Amino acid sequence: MTDSSPLYAAIDLGSNSFHMLVVKHVHGSVRTMAKIKRKVRLAAGLDSNNALSQEAIQRGWDCLSLFAERLQDIPEQNIRIVGTATLRVATNIDEFLSKANQILGKDIQVISGKEEAATIYKGVAHTSGGKGKRLVVDIGGASTELIIGEGFDAKVLNSLQMGCVTWLEQHFNDRQLTADNFQRAIEAAKQTLAPVLSNYTELGWDLCVGASGTVQALQEIMLAQGMDEVITHSKLKRLQKQAMRADALEELEIEGLTLERALVFPSGLSILLAIFELLDIDEMTLAGGALREGMVYEMITELHQEDIRQRTLTSIQQRFQLDQDYANQVAKTASKLVEQCGSEFLPEPVAIELLQASAQLHEIGLTIDFKKAGLHNAYLLRNLDLPGYTRAQKNLLADVTLRYKDALSSLPEQQAVNKQSAENILRILRLSVLLTHRRNVNLQPSVKLEATDKQLCLSISENWCNANPLTFAELEIEANRQSDQNWPLQIKQI
């Protein structure tokens, strides 16, 4: 059976790099088929009159010649190509575009800063979880986009003329990593942001997410150094100190920093520090997508579903042909057990969502093998693209579903929720799977779960236990397993 799902391509001609994203629309979700990136350094080719050098133009044409080969397999109506900050200001853009359009066989759209910001926001909204108003920060090569939006609708859009390449040329042009260079770069970024600052502080936001290369590079460094994935001001200052241990950019060595990103790392870091300080941001997480993903979702309009996480869960269930009725039974049982335990049992809203996700996906490993289903669960959930879930959340889902039945071991250290919530997610999932194992709501026992500190007490009908001795025996074994982990569980017949 052949897969006839259409291909889509989004190409972003950025100021530092050119990117091409190729995807398929399968089972109500976007599946990445290829990502191609070439560092073109277009912004570095601008002279004082904003004319692109012939070398920069040629680098761009050479890159597009590579992209053109891949575009041959994609319907023209499924291709979108945009140019951003550098092409917006280049005075000799017509020279570049005339040949570039011929190479690609499709016209390039040079979009305005606000169009770029709006598309970035769509990419974030379609790939990132969380409710309420979100502040989105995207630091590119020559521009920085700041957006506040809710759902799929952007409320405040600005594209500011500062980026990691332009700030490198303006504030680190001597290639020295001095305190003066950093401070000048930070203050210049604050001055650029100041005229629009009130637009953001007056509206406010509930969560902050960063998109694209600069924020992704920062998060990768933090994870490589044993920090969690949440970006804070104190972590940014720590990375600034690490950068300043080197005298020059060419000598910069930070654990987790790639050679490809090293040259523009200090300039991007200085811009993000300015944004954190001026907007008084508490913390930031990495978005699942940005400009290219926004371009794709603009082309695939049927994916405009508000609940990104639910869309992801449904797509994965369809893709792996999971038993959705049973998954819903386990999820509803888990919700009822948590409700009986009280609001303090899982106080974090995201913890409840992660419990639901683990219930919906806990059998994904069975599609590969029964005996090692838990191991397959963990591998798949750690490595699948799950729009709406952060890396830490994916890791917790993997670790919980690894342990969804049989032998029980303690959870490793994780950063998605607090330690107690993670343990409680696992405990409830295991109980829910046991109570629903006959996969029929009418055969499921009525139970009452009470929580006192770490002690759980599951009350169940004595008559039901006598009629279902195997399940009762498994519940008693589970009580011993949880108690052995210092998670006391009592099974009480009533």
C-alpha cells in the first residue's frame, strides 16, 4: 500500500541561514520528511549602503540550486518561499531575486516584519502547548520578532531591527568578548526595544516561549551542562560568564555550544538578556516551531485545531492504530481517581495533562512487541515529534509509560513537574491500567481512592473481589510493589 499523502515545502531565506522544511500531512498531523540548512550569511554581505555583495548573492544562489532539486517532487501549490530581514533592506534585491526565482521555479515572497512575526506566531501556536496569552521571542540573524497572542490569534506584533548577525557586526566587530562589548550590545538592544515596550507590559502574558536558533542553542547548552530546559535570567548570566572566560570569539568554548553557532552566540545572548531584563521575564521555554512551521500550517488549513496536545494524541493513536476506546477508558478512570484524591494530589495543571497523555499512549509499545512493550513505549515517546509537549514532558511520558505495568522502579530525575507529582502520575496510571484490564466499562469495579500524604488507600467491594480473584491478587501485588518504593498503598475490601 503506497502513501499518497502530499508533500509540502517551506523555505525561509534568513539573514544567517537558508532553511528548507519538507513535510507530509498524515493522520491529522505534520510529519517531517526533510530539513535542509545552509549557512549563507546573507546579512554579513550588506555594505554601509545596504547593498549585498556579489559573494553573498552567489552564496545564496548556490544554496537555492541545492534546494531546487528537492522541490521537483512537490506540487507548486504546496511550496512557499519567503525572504526576511536582510532581503527586506537590500537595495539590490532585484538582482538577487531575478535569478533566484529562475533557479527555484517559484517566486520568492519578501515578507514584511509584521508578516514574519504573524507567521512565526502561527508556527508556535500550532506546535506548543500551554493556555492563556503567550509572549513569543524569535531572535534571527537581522531581526527579532516579539509577539503576544492567544490561541491562534496574535494581538501584538513587532519586528525589531536587531539580530545575532547584525549585533555581531555592530558590537563584537573586534571579535573580543569583553564586559564592555557585552554591555554595549545589551544596552543597544534595550534601546531598540524601548519604543514598543509599553505594548507588551500593558497587555501582559501568561507564559513565555522562545523560537528558532538562538533560544534552541541556549537550551541545548543548558541541557548539556545538566541544567533543566527552562531558560531563566540567572542561567543566561551564568552562560555570559562562561563566554567571557575566552578573550576572543575564535577562542570561545562552552560545553554544549556547537562550532556552527559559536560566532553569533554572544550577540544572540546579549539580545535575549536585554529582553529578559526589560520585560522582567521569569522563565522561557523553547517553542516546537516557528517561521517555517507557520508557513506549513498556513498551507494546511484543516489542522487549525485549538487543543494542540489533543491533536497530537489523536494523531499518534491513529498512526499506531491504538485502541482509542480503551485509552479513553483508562484516561477517565485516572481522572476519577485523581478527583477522589483531592486537588493537592496533582496540584499542577500540566501534571493532570501528562497523566491523561500517558493513559492515552501507554499501549503504543504494544504495536511493536508485547514482552518489551514498556521499553518500546519509552523509546517511541522520547523520539517521536509530539507538538505541544516540551522535551522534559516527552521524557516524563517515556519514563512513566516504561513502568506502566509489572515490575516497578523509581523514576529518574526529571524537570517536567515536581517529584511528588511525577510519582503520583505513575501510581495512578498503574492502578488505572489494572482496574480496566478487561477493557469493558461495564466489567470495571467501582472503587474509592483516598490519599493521605504519600499513603493511598483503595477501597473496593468484597463481593467484586471474590468474583474477580485474579484482579484482586494483582491489586495486592501492586500494593506491595508501590509500598516497596516507599509509596504506601493499601487495598481495602468493603
